[in-house]
Amino acid sequence: MKKFDNIKVGDTAEVRHTITAEDITKFVELTGDDNKLHVDKEFAGKTAFKKPVVHGMLGASFISTVIGTKLPGDGALWFAQNLEFLLPVRVGDTITVKAKVIKKLEHHNIVEIQTDIINQNKQKVTAGVAKVKIIEPVSPEPDTKKTKPKKTALVVGGTGGIGRAVCMQLAGDGFDVIVHYNSNKELAEQLKKQIEKLGQKSMTVKTDITDASQVKDTVGQIIRKFGGISLLVNCATVKIANVKVESLDWQDIQGHMDINIKGIFNLVKNIIPVMEKEKYGHIINIVSQYIEGTPPANLLPYITAKSALQGFSKALAVETAPKGIRVNMVSPGMTDTELISDIPEKIRMVNAAKTPLRRLAKPEDVAKVIGFLASDGSDFLTGETIRINGGQIML
């Protein structure tokens, strides 16, 4: 939370949300306000509005979000608000709630905050002023003996083949697990339930890791719920396409670079300061056996991005080591997941036959090694790559 003395006139914060039909349904269930102007297309069509209008207080409820979580945050007692609803909001609109401190009442620890809601067309749909009292602790928290932070893991790409196995491995190892997904919400929720059955806390987060603002908001949500992040496991990847260089466009390469480099950059920019406060943390990236030795043909975008990720990880390991943060990698061989579903069976069989252990890697093989790197047993490892390839490459 921000202390009253640290809040300045002119300080700003904002939250953004896209209104969905599900939001309307939940609001009606919670409040009982089923006014046909909000829920009945036929009724609304006969009015001047022509189609349903989102409840004004649904949008205004996000004022509570920006006040309670960002400005001023924890300890905010929101006790007064005036509102003027200027334009209708519809399902599908993206609203941005903007808060700005316009006045401070020093003797009462009260701030006045301008609260405006803007739609995606940059139109102001709601305007108002909030009054908020800052409730600060009456005494500092007692000193406690410094220990390693609580085991909390963010698994990026948690619904992928390897990601799912990693989530379950870490939950079994005593981690609370945040399951990141991009599109498969149903599977993410299933994983959350399985993790909770093991006695660990969990939550799901849908985030485009190439969007810096989304990553910042997601990390903020995690910190509010779990208090910290002690482990980041990056399982994010994109489909591997077998394409000759003459058929490639730059965007084919850019797509891999965005996920493998831009995505992890956005993540560590927000997570390293959290780990640095605890002087402890683990970051684990997944690279590939294909960047070891002579790579196979026609995989230029994938191999380029994974090679860049390896260099990124080593450079990051050197920089973060004095802060107590370890950065390591796992390098799997061909692993039996959906990612290789388009690879012909013959090629998979040949690959297995070339492996001294005579099989492809399983997601659980990779997850177990990540479990080790996430444990205290790896505290003296950083910048290391552990190869999980059944003996195909021995260095």
C-alpha cells in the first residue's frame, strides 16, 4: 500500500477491462437487477438505445478495483463517490478506468481522486470524484527471522504438454502454482482443481506475454494473492513448422522471437524486482536439443529463437546471481507432446531409435528435472543447461 505521505497530487493509475456477456450475467445474479434494458435485446431494440446497455454500476465497480489495488491500494477506505453517466457502454466495449489524485486533506489522511471511465473510442462514458481515507497500520510489523520465501511458482504455458506436467510436479513438491494460459481456459481450470486436490493453492491467469502492460497487471494480481513469486518456469512456445528458408517471411521468425525473447523479457522485468526483495528466486527456461551440435534442416525460426533464448538466459544468470536469483535451462530432445503431432510417425520412430535409451522423452521426464532445478538442491547452479535427451548428446 502507499502511505499517505507518499501520495502526491497528480499521481495516476488505471485499469482496463473488456465487458463480456458473462459479466452481465454475473452482475444480474449478484444484484438481481435484470432490467430488460440490460438483458433483453428485443426490448432494448424498441428503445432509443437500440440494443442492451451495460449496467452503469458494473462499469463503475472497476473504480473500486483501481482504488483498492493501485491508487492508493491496500488500506484504502473508499467512503464517498459522485458519478455522472455520460454515454452508454455495450458488451464488447473496452473500458479504461483512470484515477488521478486531485486533492489531499492532510489532517484526516483523505485524498480526493478524479475517476473517469473512457471507452475504446477515447470517449468519456462516466465521470466522478471519489473520497478515500488511507488506513495505515497502527504499529510496524514485528521483525521475523529471515527465511526463504514461500514456494510460489508461475508456470508460463502451463496448459501445454510439458507445462501441464510441470504444474503437477511442482504442486507435488509443495509449490503453490499459478497456471498461465493463452487460450485453453477449460484445461487451465482443470489443472487448478487438480493442484488444489494436492493441498496447494492455485490460480489461473490469461495473459499475452508479448504485451508488457498485460504482464505487469498479471504479476500485480499474483503478488496481491500470493505475496510473491519464488519460481518462474517458462514453457511458452509456438508450433514448430518445417519450412524451407525460401518460403519464409520475416514474420515467421518474428513470431518465434516474440514468444521466446520478448515474452520472457516482459516477465523478468516485472518478476526480478519481486525476487530481488527476497534475495532468492529461480528462473527456468526451456530451450532445445536442436540448438546443440548440427541442427535439423527447415526449422530456422524455431532454432534461431531458442538459440537467442539460451544466450538471453546466460546473460541474465550473470546479472542476477549477486541478487540471489538463479537462471537455468533444460534442453529436451524430441518430447512426446502435441507440439510434435504433425511430425510423421516414421521420423519419431527413427529419433527414438537413435536415442541410447530407445524412446522419446515424456513430459514427466522434463518436469522432474525442472523440479530439481526449482529445489534447494540446485541453489549452487546458475547459467546451466541440463540436457534431457536419453543420451543422444553427451558433453
